[in-house]
Amino acid sequence: MIWSFDIIVLIFLVIAAVIALSVRDLLASSMVLGIYSFLICILWAEMGAVDVAFTEAAVGAGVSTVIMIATVFQTTRKSKD
Amino acid sequence: MDVFLDFLIAKFNYWIYVILMMIGLFAMIAKNNLIKKLVGMCIFQTAIILFYVSIGVKEDARIPILTGHEVPHGGHYHTEDHERPYIDAKTVTNPIPHVLMLTAIVVGVSTLGMALAIAQKVHLHYDSLEEDEILAKLQLGNND
Amino acid sequence: MTEQFPILIIIAPLFGAILIALLGFRHQSLCLPTVLGSLAISCAAAVGTFLKVLEQGTVLYNLSGWERVTTPRGLFSVSIEYRVDAISGLVLVAIAAVGLLNAIYSKVHVVTETPNKVPHYYILYLLLVAGLAGMTITNDAFNLYVLIEISSLSSYALIAIGSRRAVLASFNYVIMGTIGASFYLLGVGYLYIKTGTLNMTDIHAALATLPKDSPSVQVALILILIGLWIKMAFFPLHGWLPNAYAYSPTATSTLMGPLVTQVMIYIMIRMMLSLFGAEYVFDHLQWTNIVVGLSVIAIVAGSLFALSRSDLRKMLTYLIVAEVGYMVGGAWLANSMGMTGAIYHILSDAMMTFTLFMVIGIIITRTGKTELTAFQGLFRKMPITMTGFTIAALSMIGLPPTCGFFSKYYLVRGGIEAGQWAYVGALLFSSLINAVIFFRLIEMAYFHGGKAYGEEITDKDHEHHHSRGRELDAQPDETLEQVPWSMLAPMLMAAASLLAIGIFNRPIAGWINAALETLNLAQGG
Amino acid sequence: MKPMKLAALLTVIVTGGLLLFATSDLPDWGDPLSPANASDLSTYYIQDSRDVTEVPNLVTAVLADYRGYDTMFETVVIFVAGLGILSILGQGKCEEPLAQPVASEQNRERDMITIITCRLVVPIIQIFALYVIAHGHYSPGGGFQGGVMLGSSFILIALTSGLPDALKRMSQERAIFLAGLGVLIYAGTGLVCMALGRNFLDYEILHKLMGGTGVKARYDSMLIVEIGVAFTVMAIMFIIYAVLSSKGRMRGGL
């Protein structure tokens, strides 16, 4: 186990989560959420959960981001908080 | 210092999962924008998945796909098939949390899709995604 | 064949839903027969399972065909299994029966309220019933989470299909519901990390070997309880419920009102008794006073909110909030009388709420009004409907021989035994409030003639109902029971079941007590 | 607005404190001897499941066989989500997309390069998806992952050539049919087991139909149910995208 790698990814995860929630542009927020999903997918691959990582890459980072962007496209990009 | 570092590292995943979960929970409750609430929901759910996957990690263990090269552990299996070594459970990651979390990821994306559809419908009806604006419109149009 | 009954309860609606998905979109006339047929099979299987449980005790059903594996520490389960005892048998019968009766009752509503989406509606409806039944029957902690999500996802959609307000209510429900389900999942995770298994029986056995004051087990219990409380709308966490039920389509609220909260309460009792164990929850933790205190607040607040509402469906939803307080409090009284009362009240409350929702649905359909004033002069116009209403109202107030009286009797006795006087007081207070609410309605329906009718119709409030209201206004003196029998018959059957559950209270309480004894909640202990 | 934030902060602090308090009681991260990792259940799956199912990927074995009932309902969750989204936002009727594109469709210039690249890539994605489904017994993958990839190949068509083009290949009605078919394959496998006199989803008995031994029957049935899962996931993932990207109108799109 490469715990230092693990810790770096985990810290990036927290940063990505905070950014995704604090950006006022919803499109950017969805994109950062995609980054968050990819980071966590790396983490799971590293922790030996290959099936979970594969699913997260396909579902979390792929489809979730796409449908979120589709919604932002159909509604509005601006957010007050 | 070393003791402290050991303590920190020993449960680091659990600390971070709590932090991520609380970020998500806070966003779900306090954010005003509906999409932001859903971003929070994603983070919240992933944090729980992180917790589960962390349960199953074993130090220096391989992924839960048996290729026949697992570390044998005393003797052989007493079946007809003598080639198969008896696998030491310590060397293979625990597969149960992975199975459970596959389900949880799928549930997560289903909930997200449903919630996004509802958010679009809200936008269709109220022309806004901000909770306070929608509530203000509701107060105005209470008598229609 | 009889050993396959438990699975039939769940897969009959599932296959019904699949059939509609495959054929129902082209041939919409197939939808309703499929729904009725599959729910009838489910209902019959539930009754069969229950009879079997009475005959031979707890029934286990192993899915995937893996036998329990023997280890030095004993048997453990490697796959998912079902476990039906007398209590879950009763709840299963109630779920299947309410599902079936409501499908008959709401066949008109579904077509009028969700045009173009009838097959969608029925698929979600069937899967909601399947999810609720699956939650009741499963003995696997994680499987329970999946089924909670199935019933929640289908109920989000079933609510959001309704009016403008319903959409927003549904969004709040999504957020709250996800928090609740995730907390439950997290609680299961804490149990898994301490015990290494997911089967409830095995978890219970493993917890017995752990040190009693393990913080993570306590936190697991707290998380599971909070998750389930959100889902059942226990008072401070009830925010999603009133709007969601009041603005959703009629068929949705008549199905969800009686079932969702009550099934969640059953799950909570299941978690307390068969997963953590009565000894741990009641004797070791000593949280009884806190939770009963919360339930007292829930009862009082729910009753007061109900009293202050003038919208019929809103009033009913707050009554549900109060009833949740009854059952949570009863379950936490820590004696078998209170627990019996709580479980008995799950049944009677399901049927009472069901009857009331159906009656109010009929009244709203016929008069086009959702206010309390809709009741004016209704005894003359709708004698049959009002008979059902009167029975349900008497039951809500708690007058014999309806089931509401007996459940309150058990709950009050449990409260006295446990010395929880605040809880007893809250029960009596709530009965008083119910009496005020319902006698006011009965009085309005009986004494106010039809003359107030014309004025009320000019109300600006309910434009979309006007046309139907006028139609009725044109002939105010007829005895207007022009409701199809498909609506009246289920309502009357539900009302009759209120009397039946009341009259047969002794055997039902006996079954519940026998099941509780196997769960180590001894008589009077 | 303020009190809401305060309440949220309070909730978060209390819950977070509770969880951190419990964390101190948890076994160390990565401990192979923690109760969860050294439990009978986990050891049984690692040591015995390959002998009785012939599947080296333990996750697939547990997912599709031991906890197959869970996975069936997981498929149903997807199915519910798709139908729920259609019923919330959809138009109701299952009509074919309009012949004339709407205004936003006409104005958009479709780039030839992306369309041709997409034409090249889509078959490759689909073949790889089929490989993922079929190879789930030996490597990471299976019905869900493959199904999502198949669904995303249709999403790719919708992104490059426009939603109507994709809907021509996978109309709303066909998608619902496929989703129902997927659940039917899964649940039907279970029903066949019941018809042969065993419990629901007890694949072992299927050797009477498929020949071979009970172990082989389990192996093959897992593949069958994974295919069912893939059908549902593929159809629903595309439908979710189609509905959400067009606000339920099923035309226009991104």
C-alpha cells in the first residue's frame, strides 16, 4: 500500500469537493465533480477495488457528469451560491 | 510525533471520509441552488462508498480476482482437484464491500438522474433553481 | 408449492411491472388487469405465508439456494434470505391488501390525473408495492437498503407526477430521503465493520460477542434510527411529508400514506428487536426516556398542526405525523405491552389512514373542494361514503369496537406499566384533538344542509375543480352517491377491516405476543 | 437563509463529531485481521467460491450468484429510475421523433470530422463493451460496466449527430422494451429455477436445461443474468440522457 499516494489523492479529493461546491458557475461545478469522481476512481483502483473503480469511471465520472451538464445546459448556468 | 503520525495514518481514510461526508451533508441542507444540493448529494454518497471500500482494504493484498498465483497456505484442498492451492485469505482483498458498493454506485446515479429530472421540472414550472426565489414565487402565487 | 409463497409476494408485482413494460405501452387496456392480477397473487401469497407462519413458526426462505455454511463458530448465511414471523406476516398481508384495494379504488384517478402516463404510473406503483413488501420480508441488512431505495425512487416519481407544488415537494423528499437512506447505509457499514456479516440473524449473534459499550455499535444504532426516522417522518424530521402527500396524485397518497411510514416503523422495530436485540437496546442503552420524550413532542405537535389546518389532505398528513409518534413511543416503552400496541397500531393505523385517504379522495372528486367545508351536508348526499368515514373517524378517536380503541388501549397500558406518564398524557391529548377534529367534521356533515353549497362553490381557490363542482351544484338535492363502486367497495372493505381488526384484537395481539417472545421481549419484561 | 445555514452547520458538527467519535473504535485501515476482513463470510468467499462457481473474479461471483437477488433489484432500481424520469419529464406518449428538426437543431452546424470520427469510434466502443460484459468472470467488468458503455455509445451518437439520429436507432419505446427485457431475463432466470423445483435464483438446477454440471450451470447463468443487466442499463442510461438533455421533449438536445 502506497499510503503517501493515498493521502495526496484524499487531500485533492477534499479540495475538489470544496471547489465543486463553491464555484458559482454550475457548468464548472459539474466539471469539477467529474474530476472528483475520477480522483476517487484512482483511489479505488489503488485500494484494490477494481470493479468499483471501473463502475465509478463509467457511471460516476462518465454518465453522471454528462447528465448533470445536460441539465445545466437545459436550465441555467448561474448560481447564487 | 511518530506515534501521532502512525495514529493519523492508521485511520486517515476514515477521517477524510467523515470530512467529505460532512461537506456533502452541509451542501445538501444549506445550499440554496438545487443543482448545488445535488452536487452535495453526489459527494455525500461517494463519501459513504469510500468508507465501505476502506473497510475491505488489506495491507499488501491483491485484487479479488484469483489467477491461480495466490499465496498457498499449508497443504492443498482435499478435493479431487489437487492443483488448486488453499488460498490464504490475508492475501486477497475482501470482495464483499466491493459488491455492495457496485450496487450503491448504481443507486446513486439513479437517484441523481431522478433528482435532475425533478430539478428540470421545477425549473420548467418556476423558472428558477434558487430555493428562495421559488419559495417567494410560491408565496405570490398562493391563490392560483 | 407452499414453500415458494414468500418469494411470490415480491416477484408477482415485479413480473407484473415487467409485463407492462413489455406490452402495456402498446396495449394500454392490459395495464389494469395486469396490476390487479399480480397484486391478487401477491395478496394470496401473503395470506398463505402468514397462515404457514401460524402453523409452523418462523419461515425462512433461502435465495440463490446456498445453504448456511458451518464454521467452528456455528452456522452462517452466505446468501440473502427471507425471514417471516407472525409480525412481518401481518405487515405483509396489510401491504398486499392495501396495494390491491388501492389499485381498484384509484383506477379512475390514474386515468384522469396522469393521462398519457398510465403504464409508467402502474409500473412504478407495482414496484413500490414490491419494494415495501421486500423490505418487510428480507433478513439481510444491505438488501434492505436496496429495497428502501426502490420504494423511495418509485415514490419520488409517483409524487412528482402530480401538480406543480408536488414537484417541489418531491425534490425535498429526494434530498431528505437520500440523507435518510444514506444514514441507514452508513449504520449498516458500522455494523459490518464490527461483525463482518450482513445477515441480521448473524449480526445479532456476532454483536452478542462484542463488548457492550462499543461506541461504533452505538453510533450504528443512532445512524440507523435517524435514517429510518427521516423516512418515517418522525416529528422534527417530518418536513418532507405533508407537502409530498398533499399535492401528489390521489392514488399515490392513498398508497403511500398508509404504507410507507408504517413499514418504516416496522423496520425500526425489526432493527431494534432482531438486529440489536431487546436486551441491548432497552436494558443496556437506557435511551427509553429520550426517545419516548421525542415521541411525546411528535404526538402533541402533530395533533396541533392537524387541528390548525383547513385543507383536508394537509390535516390528514399531520395526523400521520402524530400517529408516527404513537408507534415510535410505543415501541420504545421497553415492555411487551407497548411493543404489542405499537405493532398492532401499525396495522390499525395503516387501515385507518387508508380509509380516510380514500374517503377524502372521494369527497374531493365529488365536491371539487379540498377544504374542511367540503363536508357540509354530506351525510344526506353520500350516505355510504360517510358511513365509512364515520367508522374511520371513530377509530382515529379511539372508540370501541374499532381497532383504534384497542391499539390505544395497549399503548396506554404499556405507558402505565413503564411509568411514562407524559406519553400516556400525550396519547389522551391527541385522542381529544382527534375527537375535536372529527366530531367537527361529522357535525358539519350531518347538520349543515346542502344550502351552503352554492356559496362555497364561488370560492376562488379551486378553479380547476370548478366544472365538476358546478355539475354537482346543479342538482343539490339528489342523493349524490354517483361514485363508481370501484371506489366505494374498497373503501367499505377497508372500513370493515377496521371493525374486523378491532373485534379480533385478542388473537392478533396473541400472535404478536408469541412472536415477541421468540425475540426475547418477555411478557411484562 | 441564515438560520438554515446555522442549522446545517449544527447538524454537520454533531453528526461529524459522532462519526469521528466512532472512528476511534474502528480497526485500523488496511488491517487484514479486522473483524470484517477476517470474518467467516469473507474467508468463505475467498477460499471456497471459486471451487463452486468456477468464476475467478470474486466480485462477479458474489454479485451475480450469492447476492444475485440484490443485483436483480439493483437492475430494477435502474429500471425505476428510467421510468420515473420518463414519467416526470417525458411527454407520455411513445412517439417517434419529429421528421423536421426544431429550430435549434437546424441552426447547429454538425461538424463532419466529429461525425466521421464518431462513426469510427462507436463500433469499437460497442465491441469493447461486449467484451467487458462477456469477460466479467475473469476481469473487472460485467453487466453494469458494459451496459453503461453501450449506453454511452448511443449518447456519443446523440452528442455528435444530434438526438433525433440517436433516437432513430434507439427509440423511447424500444428502450423501454429493452429495459423490461433485461429485467425479464434476470428475473426469468430465477423463475425458471423455481419452475424446476428449487428456490428463486438457485442457478444450480439449470443444468437440467443447459446440460453439464451444476457448477457449470452457475457459471453460465451468471453470464445470462449479466446480459440481462446490460440490456437494462444500456437502454436506461441512454433514455436518462435523452430525456434530460432535451427537457423531456425528445428533440433538440445538446
